[in-house]
Amino acid sequence: MTRAVLLMTVAALVAGTLHAPAAQPSNAIQEENARPGTTAWQLPATDAVELYGSEISAAPGDRIALHVSTAFRYRIVIYRLGWYAGDGARRVACLPGCESDEQGTTQPGPTGSEPIRADWRVTDTVRTTIEWTSGYYLVEAVLTSGPESGCAAWTFLVLRAPRSAPPAQILVQVPVNTWEAYNEWGGKSLYDFVPPRAHAVTFERPFGTRSQSPLWWEYQLVRFLERAGYDVSYQADPDTDRDPASLLQHQLVIVAGHDEYWTLATRAAFDRALARGTNLFFAGSNDAYWHMEYRDGGKTLFTYKSLYDPNPDQAQKTAMFREIGRPESCLMGVQHSFFAILHHQLDYRVTDAGAAYPWLAGTGLHAGDTIAGVVGREHDKLSPYPVACFHPGLTVLFHYDGGGVDQDGDAVVFTVPGGARVYASGAQQFSWALDDWRSDGSLIPSTAAESGVAVDPRVQAFVRNALSDLLAPPVPQGLRARIGRGLIRVRIDARNDPRVTGFVAAISFGNGRWHRLCRGISTCSGKLPHTTDAIKVAAVELGRWDHSSAPAYANVQR
């Protein structure tokens, strides 16, 4: 038995003795994905129709204004993206109806001033309902007349969970800022595709050329999570900016895909959440790279992408976070540097330290094994700021050797002083190892074989192990045990965390068997057994969702 397997076995034995989790009730994601799905959403694209929504994110009950431009008849069809037995989506609404349509109107061209807007009139309005489950929603304008009848244009909507619902164990942050940053509809984006680049872009326009899509590196993660029935909800970048405390309501926050553009409020929210026990999982790469600001009530993204930003406060300039004193590696342990355009897939290899890490137990991944093709172009590497961003105990699980031509790549895990854990994949295509759906650049799927990256059951097992650990509370801190007046008194450091409901302690006499002792909030006491043997105490914290932490151990002080 390897040391990693032994540690997991002991932890499971102790946790099982201390706390037997109750059977988990079905959650909203399980109920949603039990509904019938469809593949009818996978329609060919056309330039004969365009649309955008008034909002990129919403809550159940919100009204979303849609803006459609076309010379032909069309209908609006809305789907929720998920697993749905492999179909990938469920139809939730049609406007004006699923068997009817309406005459389109050709809308004017883009405005000429920055930020470039479509500024179209409202053609349709959809109202979300409380029956809609939090998630990614695909909104299609499907042509019903003309030479391209049956083709579609689309946009996306991220639906938050209702405030009245109990918080999900997992929150996925959706990188809508990056979708828009690359969007050059109307001729401008935050890049030099059409120089000079803009300093401001807006959500008030269709997604056009070069705009990034959730179908590239996010949808595979969604399908994996929902197929397994994890308790998950979703919110977009602007939602975190508006409600930073929302991260504290969940045991684990997953950052999906390529989340390159953050506000200072979003970065502060993640720093605070991590310090207060929220576990983090960065599923992609190049996250939290550019500092940007919201303007126009969240409709506009502004960033100078340079220290030439005229803001006199260095810490608030819209430049790289590392240039304003907030290196992303201080949060994630890795960060983006540069990449070379190489015409071959980039592979991870399992490190010696990674092979010994408990998350790899039983996965079939061993030191030196290859994980093919997952690294992707914009990958991350170990922090170049070891003093400012030192993470004791950081383990490199997987490594890509750039060979001096490309930057290296690293997937890391570490624990912060308060006990929360961080995993950063450092790999843009990491989610491709979890599910075989691939986009051809539109809604039409291509095969995993065509992408060159196959589903890897070993990586799927690794992520299941990681999520099992990350859904648990942090290990109890400051465990002490003393004998007095015939009792063993156990104490842990008090934690100001509403997700932790208390702790349970157990004792052992060195024979490998554990016996439950007591339960409390930060202290508890149990009767001292009649024994002269050395006594060892273990404790686990109990979480809101009936999960228990890994155990902490202490010897009894007589």
C-alpha cells in the first residue's frame, strides 16, 4: 500500500468513526438533468440573422430584452446547457411559440464611438421563471424562411440561483468578460486584431468574430459536473463583482475556462473567500490576468491594459494584476507568461511529487505518465515571485516542459494557513480530458479525435478525488487535548465560518481502532477511559452539506 493510499484509508476510517454522513437528497442539478434533453440546439450558423440580449446574467424572474436583426422570419428558442443523458441541452422556451414565428427587421449598423454598440430596438422579451435551474442558457434566433431557413445565430445567458434557495456546495464562475474582450463585432475588441485596440467594449452587441465561446473550454466541465450530479450553481463575472460575499456561501468555487479579466472587487472577493475557508479550483488557465472596470451599470468593460492608464493610483491602474501589486500567482500559485504557437498538442507529465499526492490514489496515474494534449496554448507556470507569493507545501502535480521554446506549464495544489485548498490546472484544455464534446467553432459538435485530445478516465478519477476533498471543510486548526477530573477535554481554534456546523472528536489507544468521544462547536469533553495506554485524539469538522473534513491528530496531554 502506498503512503498516499494509507493516508486516505486512515482519514476515511477516522472520519467514518466520527461522523457517518446521511444519505444525500437529490439536488436541483440531478432533478434538472433527469428531464428529457435534445440535440436540436446544434444548428448551423448563418450571418443572415444576429442577436444579443440586454443582460449577460440574470436571476429567476428577470426579464431579458432581446435584439434581433434579420430580413427573414424567425423564432427564438432557449435551451439550458447541461448533460441530459448526453443530449447536452433541454429546451425551456420558444418565442413567440415553438410552432410559430415572426417577421424580422433589419437593424442599423454599429455606433461609431467607443464602446461600439449595436443600439438596436427590442424585438422580443423573455421572462425567466423560478422553474429555470441555474446554469448556462443558449438563446437562438432560428430562421424559418429564406435560403438559410433552419440556420441560427445565438447568444448566451448565465442564470444565477434564486436567493431563496439553499446555496449549492459548488459555485462555478463563468468567464463572460473574456468572451466579450475578444469580441470584435463592429470592428473593435480589447485586442489589436483591428488596430488600435479599444479601451472599452460592451455587452450590448452580438458575439461576432473572435469572441470566445463557453463551448470551447467550459461546456465540457459543465457536462462532467452535471453528469455526476454534483450540487452546483452558476454565476457570471459581473455577479461576483456585485456580490463579493456570494463566494462565501459555497464550499468550493470553480473558475471555468479562460477567465482573463477581473475587477479589483472580484480579486478581493477571491482573496477573502480563500482566507475564510472557501476552496478554489481553477479549471482553465490565464485567469485574473488583466485588471478591468465595469462602467455603464456593468454593460461596459474598460481597461487600458497598460500602466499608461492615467489613473494616478498605481494600485488601481487597469494593467496586469502583477503590475499593480496583485500577482495572480499569489492567489493560484501559477500564472500566465507567454506562449508560442506550436503546431502540436502539449502534454502534461505526472511528477514524482504528484504521483504521491492523495488525489492521484486509485486513478491509474503514476510518475512519468503522460496526459495527452490538455495543456493548450495559453497555459500557466509556477510563480516567478517566490518571496511575495510563497505557498508552503505547494505540490506540482503535472508539468509541461516548454523546452526553452515555449513557457513551461504546471498544475499545482496547496493549502493556505486557514486550511482552505487551491487547485490550479494551469491548462487551457484541461476540461477536454473530462468530456468528449468539442465545438467546431459554432454549435455543431466535432469529435474528440478531431481535436486531438481524448477523454482520459484517469483525469476524470483525479478530478472526482479532488472534488471529494475540496467539498469538505478545512482540517481543524489548533487541536489540543488534555485530561482533567476524569475527562478528556478537546479544543480546536474557533472558526468564523457559517459553513462549519461543529466538530467531532475520537480517541484511539494505538491499536488502529477509533472510538467516538464527543461533539462540540470549538470545545467538547468525554469520559476518560480506564487505560494506561498512550491515547491519541482525532477531530474532524462538520460542514453544512453533511460533509466532514480530513482529520487532525493530537496526543493527549496528561
